[in-house]
Amino acid sequence: NAGVTQTPKFQVLKTGQSMTLQCAQDMNHEYMSWYRQDPGMGLRLIHYSVGAGITDQGEVPNGYNVSRSTTEDFPLRLLSAAPSQTSVYFCASSYYAGRNYGYTFGSGTRLTVV
Amino acid sequence: GDSVTQMEGPVTLSEEAFLTINCTYTATGYPSLFWYVQYPGEGLQLLLKATKADDKGSNKGFEATYRKETTSFHLEKGSVQVSDSAVYFCALSAATGNQFYFGTGTSLTVIP
């Protein structure tokens, strides 16, 4: 089925460890983004990309890196995990032509940092 | 800057009750407006959208009308079901550029 696929669904890390959250979409969407969802704070944008080779920071980029080598994939890297990064992470993609026409979301990665 | 404000929850309703979740926005120009729904343990799903003033988005019995004069996009449903229990997010896509803004979400619980 067409959509946004995130892996893993659950992950526990120790403080200081690094890891990569995977995101892939098969809809040929130009725009991809990463959000984190925390209780009472809604969704906050971490990084986004408007096409292969182009990335930019969102509202809360510190501690995270991204790259976009292909249209399909947009991995999120945690460089040195901290307990403050315990959250649910969502990848989203959309058709983009000068404005965002609405996202398709992945099912999320629940990350716990101990 | 652009922003979205939606009513705080949680909201608890009995089955078949009328639902309204308020959403107002601040934006330059003519943004697109969206409602997303998040069921427990899942990602957000697009529920409905409206891309210009006076448009009405509708889906699964839910409706919302893009009101430029009141800068609002309130979500309504005439008769809620237990299966509508979820968190609802209002969102705005800026008239130009990359920006996409979410409200903080409203939790709805429908009891039999």
C-alpha cells in the first residue's frame, strides 16, 4: 500500500547512544518532514526537506541530523541520545508546489531514552 | 506569524451527541486549513480540508467551513459514535512557502 513507512516502531536507547530512525515514502512526494509529539505540546517540527539534497531546520532541530539523498528516504539521526529526546516521532510527506497540500503521516516511532 | 488555536480538551460526549471543536487561525493571505485525527497508538490521518474561503470540507460525517471573516475552521459532527474517540488536530498551511502549523490537539472521548 502506498504511504509513509517508519521503522522501528519502538526503541529504547541508553543516554549517549546514537541511532537512525528510518522513513520512506512511495508517493513521489517532494516534501518530507520529521515531527516529535510530546504530551501537551502538540507536534513540533524538527527538520524538513523540499526535495532530494535540500534540508532545513524546523522548530526543535538540536540533537538531530537529517539528509535527503533520494526522493523516497528521509532518515533522522540522533547523535547522542538524551532523556529529553524521549518522545513519539512522526515522519510525514506531501505533494508540494510552493505550498503544502496536506501531509501523509507514518505510524510513528516511540523512543525512550534511559 | 501564522498560528492555529484550538479549544482545549479533553471533551467527553455521550453517543449521538453533537460535536463542535473550535479552531481559529492567524495567517497572512489565504492559507489552506485542515483537520487531522489521531487514533490511539497511530499516526495522524487527514480528516478533511478546505483550501479557500467559504469552502466546506467533509468526511465521515464531519464537516468544517473555512470562514475568512471570523478566521475560523470549526469541526462539527451531528451524531458522534464511540469509534470517533480520538485526538483531533487543526492545522494550517501557509499561503506560500513550507510552513505548516498544528494546533495542540483536542482529545475526544465518546461514551456509550
